[in-house]
Amino acid sequence: MHQPDISRLESGGGTPTIGMLERLAHALELRFVARFERPDTA
């Protein structure tokens, strides 16, 4: 992940892919997690 990639993501200049988000997480020493959840039925 390079600075132009991060700048593009921050500026909203493109739609991030899951691969890009995984690379960002790895660069930040984090784990990328995506999940679907049912809405609360209050």
C-alpha cells in the first residue's frame, strides 16, 4: 500500500475493493473483517 492509494481512499476518489482494504489492514497490522448482520428488531 502506497501513499497515493491511501489518499485516493481518503478523498473518496474511488471504490475500495476488498483486496485493497485487506492490504490496508495488513499495512496497519490489523485484520480486515466484513460481515453481514440482521438489523435489530426493536
